[in-house]
Amino acid sequence: MTDLQLSLIAAGVVFVLLVYVYSKWQEYRARRSVDRAFSGVDKDVLMDTHDGDHELSRLEPQFDQDDLHDLDSASVTSENLSIERQTGSAKSEFDATIYGRELSVDDLIDCVIPLEFESPIRGEKLLSEVANLKYVGRKPVHFIGLTHDGKRDEIALGGVYTSLFAGVQMVSRSGPLNELEYSEFVSKLREIADRLNAHSDVPDMNRVMSNARELHQFVAEHDAQLSVNVLANGAPWDITTLLGALEKQGFDVRPDGRLVMPDGDVGNLFTLSTNVSASETVTSKLTLLLDVPCVSPDLEGFGVMAKCARSLASRLGGTVVDDGNNPISEQALAEIAEQVREFCQAMAVAEIPAGSRRAKRLFS
């Protein structure tokens, strides 16, 4: 072996060692940056307000409009995150609520077919008959009953019902109800009606398809999702340390890697993504995403999300940016927050309030 070959081998070994050492050094820096950001501090990411020696406490997600003025940086136009509004809508034929809660069959968003019984039927039998009809295609199917005293309610064991209302959802984010799905729904419902000796009144398919397309137009115009990002100013952040710290701050980690901030009830306020695959060990960007029509305006979801992003940026040494990595200004965030309020008002006028069961079903 010549001296040249030996030199090349030695140089290669040295290069590999340098790459390995540099990689480990980067991982160490990433882990240290996150450790420093969260070490010794149990304060909520949503930034409990306190002063002096007051004890830190957990706050449920909330937002004061004055907090928008704490968000710094510059330059994103409100058009980047603008929201369409619509004020008109069809009125529902019957109230989909009972005792203040929403029923699973809703005439505004479902195609509802009633089945009238020749004699009252117990809830146990009805539940058994409809158990296998939960979907047609990708559209969910639900059932409610008419009680002896003429009230619509969920079917329950021990209940007695004089009619059944079957509803197939006319729209979801995947699209409107189509002819094939509707035909399958009617066919299976007729089989149930035959077994129950029930009489049904099936709506005309053309009218149902027209209603589905109209509702789909509303969903398409109100399918608003808003995001803010936290971009690392320097070295990337260590994923393992970061996820552990975020869990302590109230985020729930889902199997798909998303982190979810609960809304304090049974829903989600917003989600957080690390923007990297499960095999990667560091990230330079976090994305917080608000599904606007699925969050009640009372929770001030956008304001809380923006506040959380700013808190993370402050702790981790990052900057709050839009999807184009442009810093988001205080004025732009205030304009977007106002647009969200107007958007939610328009949804309420359309009888599909943001965060309601109707909205969550339509935007599923």
C-alpha cells in the first residue's frame, strides 16, 4: 500500500470522526437549549400572570385582548390569513336540541327520513335493528326516536318510541353526499322499516343532492384553519426534551406525533406539530394550528394560540412567524383576531355556531 493510499485512508477516518463529533455536539446544543428553556420552571406555556412571590398556578385556556399587544415582530398582511364570510343560510325544520343539548340527528345538516311505527317499540329492539347502519360510504348515519309524549330524543334502553328518525350527514370535509351513498342509505333503511313494520317517507333524490351541494358550498367557504409558527433563531431543538417539556405544559401527545392543547372540556383548542418525522432528533420549527369552525368563540382560540406561540418563542429562543417564515406583527395578529370574531358571528347567523356539534360534524 502506497503512502498516498495510507494518507487518504487516514484523512477519511479523521473526516468521519469530525462529522460524528460535530453531530453529537449539535445534539448536545439542541438538548441544552430546551433544558435551559424549561428547567426549574413549572409555569404553564399559556403564561399564568403573576408577580413577586405569588405562587404559580395552572390556568385553563383563556385570552385577554390586551395580550395581543404583547406579540412582537413585523410584516405579515392580513390577506395571508383572511377568512371568507357568508351570512345566508337555510333554516332547520325542527329544533335539533333537547333540554339544551344537541341531538345526534339534525335536520339542518342531515337528510332525515322518518319511520312511523304501527305500535310503540322499545329502545332495546330499535338499537338492535340499527346497530349495523353507522355509515354509508364515508357519511355517518344517526338515529333518534319520538317518545310517547311527542318529544324527539336519543334512543335509550328502557325507552318506548312511536317513530324513528334516521339521518345521514349530507356533507363532511371529504365532500357532499352523493347518489350512491344516498341510494345505499335508502335501501338499508327500507330493510329496517320492513323488519319493524314501519312506514317511511323517502325524499326525492334530486332535492337531497341539491341541498347537499348547497351545504357543501357553505362548508367550503368556512373551512378556515389558521396557523402560527415558532422558528428557531439559532441551533435546532432536541425533540425528546422538547416533547417532554410540552407535555408538562398541558399538551397531549397523540399517536401520530401531533400535540394537542385540550380546551378544558372534551375537545381540542389547537394542535402543535414539530414538522419532522418520528426518526429525526431535532427540529427548527414548531407549527400551532387552529381549526377555526371547530372551536367555540368563547374560548378565544386564536388569541390563546398566539399567546402560547409567543411564550414558546421567548423560552426557546425563537421568533413567531407565518408560513412563509415572515415575522408576524402585532397589528396583523390583532386584525386576524378580529376576522376570527367576525367569522364566528357569521357562522352563528347561519345557525352553525363555531365549536357546536353541528360545526364539528360538518368540518370532520
